[in-house]
Amino acid sequence: MELVFNGADVMCATGDPVYSTPYVLAQRAGQKLQMEFLHQNKLSDFPRLDQWSENPSLSDASLFMDGFLYVSSGPVKMMPDRRGRDDMARRWCTLEGGFLSYYENDRSPSAIGRVDVTEVVSLAISNSETMTGAGMAVFTIELYLRTERALTVGAETQDTQQDWIQALTKCFVPSKVEGLVQKDSKLIGRLQYKECHDLYHWRTGWFMLEGSTLHFSSGDEEGEEEVLHLKQLQEL
């Protein structure tokens, strides 16, 4: 705690592969006051979800995940073809308190990049291998943000990819539509839409693309999931 008061990064890596951040160390020791302090200190410089979102997410301070991923970031318009990603570098990543941070390695004291996962608009999943500049084949997840930037992370196995997908979506997908995440999705996110009985008002809904099938949910308490078979469309 003394280090934090002197300006240390509260998301720094501890060097312990299991308890890799100060927050997790405090959680292990049952220090609830320190956990709350670290959590609030970490989030003080970033916008909270409730400042702009109408739908609360599943973001939970206790949700934690870490591991090595291949990472690339940049403006959406400049993101290269997913079949080959020469700019992807192997980074130590942590997901904690709704923030995905990545480090030079698992011993680095400070993050070189950090993303507020609650700002994710859509998440694209690739089930085919993408080659990195180092010749490593990875399975990618692309996070598109409200700031018109994108972050791509790649896992060495599909099982690891699925673990990260489940963890990331819990940070920005409302519990009312979490069933969409459990399907074999290629793309999931929120879109503005109009309904045929009310063409004057835009609404926010959650959409998931599974093959040629588009699943949709308004996120309302009584709202049911709807399915649109794109191959049956006569006009678009």
C-alpha cells in the first residue's frame, strides 16, 4: 500500500504467476479494505459504464483472468487483414475490474496498454488460424471500441480463446442477453435498430451472428430472442 501511495501502478505485475496483481494479493489475504482501495484507485481515471450506458453490464471486481496473448491495436480503418498479422506481439495480459491490460512480459511493473472493456461495441471471433509475424498460428478475438479503435488479441489454442471470450463478454454484455454468448458466434455486439411498428425511434439492441443466422435481443425484461435467417432475405 505504501508503494501505491507513492505513485506505483495499482495494476503492476507482482511476478507471481498465480497472484499477479496487488488486487489479487489483497483478495487472497482477505483484505477487503485494501481491495476496495485498489479497485477505486484503479478506476478513478477512467469513465465508468453507468456514465453512458443504459444497460448495466456483468462487470464484477472479482472477475480476474491472466495469461499470455498476442496483441495488436490501432484505429479501426488501419487494422490489417486477419489472415496475417505481422504487428502482433506476445504480451502478458490481465483482465481485472473490467479493464484488459497488457504488459511487455509477466515481470513488467507497468502496463504498456489498457482497454476499458465496457467501451466495447462489438467483438469478432475467428475460428481459423491467423499467422503472426513470428510465425505463430493464433485464434483471434477483435474488440471494436466506441473510440473507433480496435484491439486484437490472439490465443495459441481455441480452448484458451473461448476462455477469454467468456471472460471478456461478461464485462460488457448485460445478463439479460448473456445467452447469446453461449452460442457458436462469429460476431456479437450492440447496434441501433428500428422496428417495423415504430420507424421513428432508434433503439439499442444486442445482435449475434452465427453462420448465416442473426440472433437478436432488445435486452428488455420481457423481450424474447429473435432469429433472422439471412439466406432467406429477399432484400437488404
